[in-house]
Amino acid sequence: MKDKIANITRRVLYVLLILSVIPGILFYVGVMSTDTFLGWGKIMLFLGVAVIILAPVYTIIVNPKNLIKMLLSIVLLVIILGVSYGFATNQLTALQLETYKISAETSKLVGMGLIATYISFVLSIIAILYSGIVKFFK
């Protein structure tokens, strides 16, 4: 069942990719206006997000055991974001904040996003190395 859902999702995303290429070519050739191209991009974004959200929801409905894995992933994400927010600081001066037209909290949130990206990258590398080592010894 999992493979069937993955195949359907993959096909839908390929169709969306193909439907994105045609307007892209028309835009760069000069046949399609910028507003139409951006509108098409918004539609494609909406459809892509819908597929990305609906496929896991359907999988969880069909196989509730996956709900535990998803909840653990969400808890891990919240922990990473919490740690990142704790380490983030506002490195900008008042003049820089005024120049960039942002608040100190916005600066801290940007720092949180960067730190969360770094942590996620390191965790991904560790997971890849662990997976490779485990496969090597099996």
C-alpha cells in the first residue's frame, strides 16, 4: 500500500513539474506576461503543498502506526527550534535594525532559522554516516 501511495504521489508531482515547464518556456520566450506567470506559480505552489500535505494524512489514516513516527518527528522539530531560539541573539545595532527596517525579535528569529538549519544539517550528516556504517556491518 505504501508503494502505491508513493507511486501516485510521484506521478502527480511529475505532472505538476511538466505543467510548470511549459509556462516557464512561454514566459522566457516572451509569450506569457509576468502577472500570468506569477499567478500560475501560485497555483502550482498550492497544488504542490496540497499533495505534500494530503499524501501523509492519507497514509496515516490507512496505517495509524505511522502516527507515532510523525509525532516523534514533530517533537524533534520543536526541540530543535526551541534550542535554536535559545541560542539565537540579536547581533545588529539599533542603527542596523532601523536601516534594514526590522525589529530585534525579527533578527533573533532569523538567527533561530539559521541555527536550526545548521543543527538539521549536522543531524542529517550523522544519520547518513550512521546508516552507512550499519549497512557496512550487516
